[in-house]
Amino acid sequence: MRFSFPLMALGLEVGMIVLFGLFAEYETSWYDYQPNTTQITESERFFQLYPLFQDVHVMIFVGFGFLMTFLKKYGFSGVGINLFVAALGLQWGIITQGILHSHGEKIQIGIKNIINADFSTATVLISFGAVLGKTSPIQMLIMTILEIAAFAGNEYLVGEIFQATDIGASMTIHAFGAYFGLAVAGILYRSGLRKGHRNEESTYNSDLFAMIGTIFLWIFWPSFNSAIAEPGEEQNRAIVNTYFSLAACVLTAFAFSSLVTHGGKLNMVHIQNATLAGGVAVGTCADMDISPYVAMIIGSIAGVVSVLGYKFLTPCFAAKLRIHDTCGVHNLHGLPGVIGGLASIVAIVMGKSKKSTIAMQAAALGSSVGTAIVGGILTGPSRERI
Amino acid sequence: MRFSFPLMALGLEVGMIVLFGLFAEYETSWYDYQPNTTQITESERFFQLYPLFQDVHVMIFVGFGFLMTFLKKYGFSGVGINLFVAALGLQWGIITQGILHSHGEKIQIGIKNIINADFSTATVLISFGAVLGKTSPIQMLIMTILEIAAFAGNEYLVGEIFQATDIGASMTIHAFGAYFGLAVAGILYRSGLRKGHRNEESTYNSDLFAMIGTIFLWIFWPSFNSAIAEPGEEQNRAIVNTYFSLAACVLTAFAFSSLVTHGGKLNMVHIQNATLAGGVAVGTCADMDISPYVAMIIGSIAGVVSVLGYKFLTPCFAAKLRIHDTCGVHNLHGLPGVIGGLASIVAIVMGKSKKSTIAMQAAALGSSVGTAIVGGILTGPSRERI
Amino acid sequence: MRFSFPLMALGLEVGMIVLFGLFAEYETSWYDYQPNTTQITESERFFQLYPLFQDVHVMIFVGFGFLMTFLKKYGFSGVGINLFVAALGLQWGIITQGILHSHGEKIQIGIKNIINADFSTATVLISFGAVLGKTSPIQMLIMTILEIAAFAGNEYLVGEIFQATDIGASMTIHAFGAYFGLAVAGILYRSGLRKGHRNEESTYNSDLFAMIGTIFLWIFWPSFNSAIAEPGEEQNRAIVNTYFSLAACVLTAFAFSSLVTHGGKLNMVHIQNATLAGGVAVGTCADMDISPYVAMIIGSIAGVVSVLGYKFLTPCFAAKLRIHDTCGVHNLHGLPGVIGGLASIVAIVMGKSKKSTIAMQAAALGSSVGTAIVGGILTGPSRERI
């Protein structure tokens, strides 16, 4: 037992090296570089996207990492395990996504793959938020492997089979990660949650550390929602829409936090989390021609729903459904992710995008939530055997 | 009273959505994209500026936010209210600046607007530093609306009417924000400042949190001073000059901090603030052909003046002028902003720039300080009624 | 004595201003800009590199700065002195490197110089880690001047005379900085180390502050290793290789931390430091065509070696060699830097790069370690006189 974690970690790293040796190579489209063309070159595109990649990278490691430091006794575990899970997950994400998308050829590793690899780790980090303080490193390691495989499968289904659109991944990352984590948390509930309760408190300093995570996530969300968008108009819209959705969300989240909190005060959990819901909810529609004011409406709704979720749904989940959601990921990623999917259906109804159909968007939403719940339920028990 | 803040916040957000619905649309210059031109395209320019925008974004939300966590009891308020004020301010900044600059047409929202929107929030965040710990969220909300309107008016006057140059906004943002805040602080003084005194202390951890703000502001200041500069030579000079001005400022600020502190020790307030004065002071001249060594002279002077201000002026302001400046914004933004304006006059005298005249620069400086003081005095009383 | 530090700092800043006035000017290649060329312009290249520069800038000031906050009583000194040393060092780095490389002409200051200036400060900040808590600001000031001069000399020897390749500076920065610092620490040992011992502890919060440094270093390391690489294929490989080397390193560092720690727990010192060794070790080979899986092997080895170094070598150094290495820079920068140099020799043997020869790489490694040790020994005594 003492050596389970180190041996599994080493074994997985050896496995990753073998898989990369067999299936991965550098992107070779560089060799097609033609100096006389006036088109933008691959190299220039690399450098346009690299800053966006780094923004996403900061979100994954600083944003998610420090957001999970709010518990007084799990601060170091939060940011440490976050680093471990993401470092494992990005390697595994390259392999699982690469094999599905490369049609039997070698995986060509360039800027797009490493952005998508970072994305795939986000699903596990969101789920981690639901089980924080209740899992060991070895359980997180198993969850990382299983969840990213499920994510890659669902993402392939949504993007390639349904041909649905989900540029900011409201459905395929946020809703998926949240419902996967909730399903695991539901399974884990039976095996002695109560002993964790007395540590479920924050301190003044732990709340400030968590704000580092919040603020970096908030700042760089426009890059998350636009990193893999089509260059030009669509990518720029994704940035602008996310910028305004987040700004509007802050106002409604602060307002409702004050409304539902005793004495009209602001609740730190709401400030740390609900202010981000606008980034999640505008994700699916981010690159559509919806107008900035519609992005602000989406963000405003997400801020309200998220605060109300923290106030009323989370206690209800714990009491009635026996699902204990440590960070409240259902309110930050689950509900706003579903809002994102629904918003895209409304946008298509109103003729704002011809990229997908109502049926395909609905299928994508259903598939993301469904795969996540089934995947989480199947993953849960495997974690108790250890 | 209990519902004043949430209802005002919600009302303002609804108002913003209506204003954006009526007056704002995506930038449409994308449609003019010509694939065969060798000129740099709008889309490429977007991606050149996007990283600079994100640097400014980090300064606004992480830099200003964490700089205000140094008080042991206002850490969470500092960073939380900073987020709220900036999220409101950037929406309002788009509208006020947009209406002034778009000559009756719809506001075309692209990368330049969102950079300028972030800039406009900086004025309020600077003023917030002067009144930190003495205001309620609702007072900050009112100040945000009034100050950004005044800022947009003054900025239009300086840039369009006077045709003055102020690329890093030493005068229009830094001096303006500081003197506006000081005027408000002067008005507020009468209504019971003393009760705030016992909490005016920092702790070891709160000082380290504040250093997060300091360091991110210091790092990204070259992006602040260059983000809206002319592409090419001027933009690059703005980056290089700011880089060296800040480096020189650190040396003189440390030296004078040791000189004026008991026992030759370093004073944490000086390290957190005066090291940034070089970024403020070089702002107006940043894109001029002044030579790197002149940028270093400007930074060196700013570091000295800022430390001396903290040591001698701030206590004097509190005792004699009855103006209590919590963060010492006069020393970080006020005096260095004035130095920036004066430096631009010297630079024009010495033939380093033909973009403006001595008279116009003097008018810009006078207008920025004057509008700020009048605006602050008029804003102050409105805040006591609540 | 009371005025030694401020007077020396002011004197140095005046000296820098004079040197910049005499020897530095803005880069003038802008004037060669030809609007009709289809080649990428200097201005576009500036903007491709500026985000990478800012990533490196964050590593220097946030990464190194906060990594040194882990000691409970030196947190503020760590990040404060880091800022001072880097601000002085970058000015001095421009001058020393510029004079060596500009062949008697004026130093043309552009994006490459400021990247290299930041790099040169990294050597001193690494050495600072070996002597943290044992030196005064004035000692750091002297070390900055002497070490950067030695670094510039060695870097010229390695790059221009040997024509060796070291794109991520495993040898010229990391190994150099570590062995320089160890040599100084060895000299300083005699003059009363023991009084510092009781403060050599971390607290829960100081460990979290240090993680801010770790995570930002980890995130932006691909930019460090690629910032001065050849545009196109090589620069992209440098990014991709570093990304995977770091990810692999995290897994082996966590695994071995658990293996060598009592009860299979994770050791915070290992998480804070050894997870970064992969970035150091892949540096020299980063732009070579080594395949991603080889980068992962290099990172895996570095993670193992670094943890074993912390566990077994550091205590041995203190006890047997009388070298007290506060942050364990030997394990994070020294050994992984040497691994980087050796890896490049293996890569050349295997035909992965034709840029250099085995002999020249070996000479570069020997020169970097040798110059550092001699330089450190010569610098050490000068620091005791104060």
C-alpha cells in the first residue's frame, strides 16, 4: 500500500513515454512554409496563439490551483494535487484526443494540441472541486485517466459525429466536468464523508489565496473561450463577448450575494465563484454574432443562477441527494454550462449562427451531461478499492 | 437601506445592457480584409495588441486588487471591491468614451475600446486607494459612475481639443485619479475618519499579498504605457523607456527608503509603492525619442520624490490639510503623474517630440488636475447622503 | 556604515545612467522597414517576442521572487531583495552583454536585449537562493555586479568562441548560477551561519506563497527556453519540448518525493522545487529535433535526480563540505543544468543537432561550472569586508 502511489505514477509516466514514442511527432506543416506567400504563415499563427495558450495555461495551474486553496487545511494539497493531475492529464489528453482525431496517422504536435491538452485537464480539475478533501492522490490519478478518456470520447462525438458547436466548451468541459464530479461525489458519500466536515472551513488568508485563483481565471477567460476559434471575426467576437459577459456577471453576482446574505453583506464564496459563471455560460455562443448586449444578458443570468445555486441548491444536494459538492462546482460549472448549451439553441433559433442545428446542440448537451454522469458513476467505485 | 446596494447594482447592469443594445456593435472593419495586401491586417493587429491588453487586464484586477490587500482587515474588501468597481467601470467606460469619440455613429467595439475601457477603470481604482477603508460598496458604485464620466470628458478635452500627447496617461489617468481621490478623501474627512484608525495596520501576510499586486504592476507597466501607441518605433520605444525607468526607480526608491527610515532599514510601504513611480512618471514621454538614459533619469527622480512624499507629505496632508490618503496615492500616482506632465514639456522644449506644444501639454496637465479636484469635491458630498 | 547601502545604490544608478548615456541607443533597424516586402518585419517580430519577454519577466520577478518566500521570517526580504537585485542586474546586464557583443559600436536596444538582460539577472537570483537569509542588501548588490560580469564573460566564451549551443541556458545560467552561489555559500559558512538556523523554517502560509513562485515558473518555462531561439521550427520545438519535459518531471518528482518521505507523504520542498527541474534539464536540447518522448525522458530523469539531491546531497553538503544551500539550488539548478549539458552531448552523438560538436558542448559545460566556482570563490571574501 505504501508504494502504490509512487509506483503507479512512475508506471504511468513510463507508459506515456512509450505512447509518445510510438504515436507522437512534431507538427510537420512547417516544412510547407512558403516565403513568398502573402497568406499568414503557420509560424505566425503559432505566435498569435501562443499568448492565448499561455493564458489558458495560467488558468489551469494558477486559476484552478489557487481557487482550491480556500479550505484552511487543504490549501497545499489543493494547489499541489492540481499540479499533479494537470501534468498527468495533459499528456494523456494529447494521446486520447490525438488517437481519435488523427485517423491512424501519427499525432502531429503543435500549438493546437497543447491548447486542447490543457483543456482536457480542465474537466478533471472541475471534478476535483466536487471531491476536494475527500480523495487521496491515488484516487485522483485513477480519476484523471478515466475521466479524460471519457471526455475525449464525448468531445469526439459532439464535434465530429454531431458536428455541434461549443467553442468555449460550456457543455463538453464545464457541464461534463461538473456532473462527472458530482456523480463521483455521490458514490463517495457513503464511505465516510462526515469525518471531513470539521475541516470544511476557510480562514482569512485561505480566502485571499483563493482570490488569486478567481482573479486569474476571470482575467484570462476570454482566451479560454477564443483559443481554438476560427481566426478573424469569430475569434475576436469570442474575446469581446466573454469580456462583457464576465463584467455583467460580476454585477449580478455581487447584487444577489448581498440580497441572499444575512445583513446584506457579501459572501466570499459567491465572490470567489459566481463572478466566473458568466465566462462558462457564454462559452458555447462566444463566437456567434449575438451582439455584445446579449453576451451581457447571458452573463447576468449566469451570475444570478450561480449565487442562488450556492445559497439553495448546494445544501439541498447534500441533504436530499447525499451529494456533497466541496467547491460548489455545480453552481460554477454545472448550471452555467447547461445555460451555455441552452443559449446556443436560442441563438440558432434566432438565426445568429448557421454552424449547427437545434437538434445537434441538444444532442451535444444531452451527451455531455449523460456521459459525465454515467462515467462518474462507473469511476466512483473503482476508487474505493484502493 | 438594506436593499440599496443590490438594487442599484442590478439597475445599473440593466442600464448598461440597454445602452449597449442601443449604441454598441462589433467592430466591422474586419469586412474590409483584403487577402492579397501586404499591409498588416486588422486581424493581425488585433493579435499584436491582445497580449498587451491582457497585461493591462492583469494590472487592473491583480495589480490594483492585491496592492490594496495590505491592510489587515480590508484585504478581502480591497480585492473584492476592486473587482466590482472595475467590472462596472469598464462597461461604463466603453459607453462614455465611445459616445464622445464616435461622432453620433454606433460604437465599434474592438481591441482598442477594451484597452481604453480597462484604462478608464484605473482612474477609479487609484481614487479608491485614497479612500480605502472609509467607504461602502454603494459609495464606490456612485464614485465609479461619476468619476469615469469626468475622466472621459477630460480625456476628450486633452486628446481631441488640446491635441496634447499623453501616451502612458501620466496626467489623464494617474494625476487625475489621485487628485480626484484626494478631493473625495478631503470631503469625507469630516464624517468620522478617526474610527478607522485602529485598523490601519498591516500584518506580515497582508504585506506579502500586497507585493503580489506591486510585482504584477511593475512587470506589466511597459504594456500599459505602450498599448495604444502608434505601431512600430513609437510603441517599441514606449516599452523600452518604461522598462528602464522602472528599473532605475527601484534603485533610488530602495536607497531613499533606507536613508529616511530609522536604522537604515527598508520600509515596506515604500517598496510596495514607490518602486512603481517610475512607470507613472515616464508615461507621458514614453513614446518620445528621449533616449533610454533620460527614461532612467525620469524614473530615478520619481523614486526619490515618491519616497519623500510617503515620509513627509502624507503625514502633513493628514495633519494640516485634513486629507487622509490611505494608500498614499498622492505619492505613487499624483506627484509622479505631475512629473510626467512636466517631463513632457521639457522634452518638447528640447525638441524630442513634435506631436504637441508646450502650451497644450501645460493645458492638459492643468485640466487633468483641475477637473479631478473639482470632480472629487462635487462627488464627495453625494456619497454622504447614503 | 549606516549610509553604505543607500550611497552605493545611488552611486550605481548614477553610473548606469552615465553608461547608458555613453553606450546605448534605441534599435535603429526600424528605419529599414520596407512596406512592400512579404518578409516578416522587425516590428512584427517585436510583437511575436514581446509576449515571450513578458513571460520571462514574470518568471524573474514573480517566479524567483515568491519562490524565495518560503522561509517564515524572510518572505518579505526574499521578494523585496529579488526585485532590487533584478532591477540593478538588468541594467548592468545590458551594458556587459552589450559591450561584448556590439564590437565597439553603440548598443542597439531592442526586444532581444531586454530578454537577455532579464536572463542575466536569473544567474544572480539563482545564486541568491543559496545564500538566502545569510546576506545583507549591500552584499547582494556587490554580488550582482560581480556575478553578472562573470556571466557575460562566460556567455560570450560559450556562444562566440566555442560556438556551443545552449538555447535554454541550462549551462550558462542554471549551472553557472548554482555553482557560483554554492561557492559563495561555502566561503560564507565560516562567518557565523549557525545563528541563522532557528529561522530556517517554513509556515503553512509561507509555503503557499512559495507555490505562487513555483507555479508561475512552471507555466512560463517554455517561453524561457524558446525566447531567443530561431523563429519557426526551432522555436516551436523549444516550446513543445519544454512543455512535455516539465509535465513528465512533475510525475517523477511526486513519485520519488513519496518514496523517500516518511510514511509515503509528499514533501513540500520537493513539490516547490523538483517539479521545475525538467525545465532546466531540457534547456540545452530544447530546440533540437529530439522528439517529444525524449524530452519527457530528460524531464523524468531530472525530477528523480532533483528529489534525491534534496533528500541526500543537501544534508551531506552542509555536513561534509560546509556548504549550506538555503533553497537547495544545487538540486533545482545545478544538477539539472549539468544533466542538460550532458543531454546535449548525447543528442549530438545521436545526430539530433549539427549546431555544435561534442567537444564544444563539453567545453561549454566545463567553462560554465569552472567560471562559476572560481567567480564565486573570488566574490565571497569581498562580501565579508562590509
